[in-house]
Amino acid sequence: MSAPTFDTAAGVMRRALTLGALVAGVIAVVAAVVGGLLTGGPGVVSGLVGAAFALLFLGVTAASLIVANRFGGLESSAFFAALLGGWLVKFVVFLLAMLALRDQPWIQPVVLFCAVAATVLASLVVDVLVVSRARIPIEPSRR
């Protein structure tokens, strides 16, 4: 019998990002088709933009966790600084993007919102499944 293989935290995040991108692609196609049937061209664009927008933010989260993990893990304040920096960047970019897209004639707000919400919820499900199936050993406390 061979020894069990363990995942790394970065490997788990990469797997979650890869599967999240696949799910976002499927949602982008579905949102574009449904948006196109309901509202025409603006619905197609809004569905694609919404899914891409959510995927971008999911990527920033995964990247910030991978970068933060290189600073020493949960025991380092640099870990939390890198993580908080990623969240702040996402918050500012989200606000600026929503303000820029708010009055655009080629955006259908309901389709955009539904695409973003569906992508975020689906990626949360993917994250939970990937993390719950990961095999990362727990290190004993160094007290």
C-alpha cells in the first residue's frame, strides 16, 4: 500500500480557480443565450460581462491567497495584509466598474446582476467542494 498523497494550499486554490473558470464559462454561455432571448444584444453583452466580471474577482481572491500563503501562512501578519490588500483592490475596482457601467446603453442591469450572482454562487459551491475534498495535513501547534 502506498503512502497517501497530500495537497498544498496553493494546489487547492489552483484547482478551485480552474473549476471556477469552467463553471463561469458555462454560466457565461447560458447567461448570454438567456439574456439574448429576453432582451436582445444588451442581454448577450451583459451576460458575458457579468460572468467575466465575477471570474475576474474570483481570480483575484485565489491569487491573493496564493501570494499571501508565501508570506508564512496564518502565523504571519504579512499573510493577512496581502489578503486584505486583495479584498480592498476588489472592493475599489467593483465600485468603479459599477459606476462606469451604471448608465451604459449596452448593459441590461438585470441580466448583468443575475450573471454575476449565478457565477459567484456557483463558484462558492465549487470552492466548498474542492476544499472539502482536499487532503492537507494539519500541523501541530508550535507552543
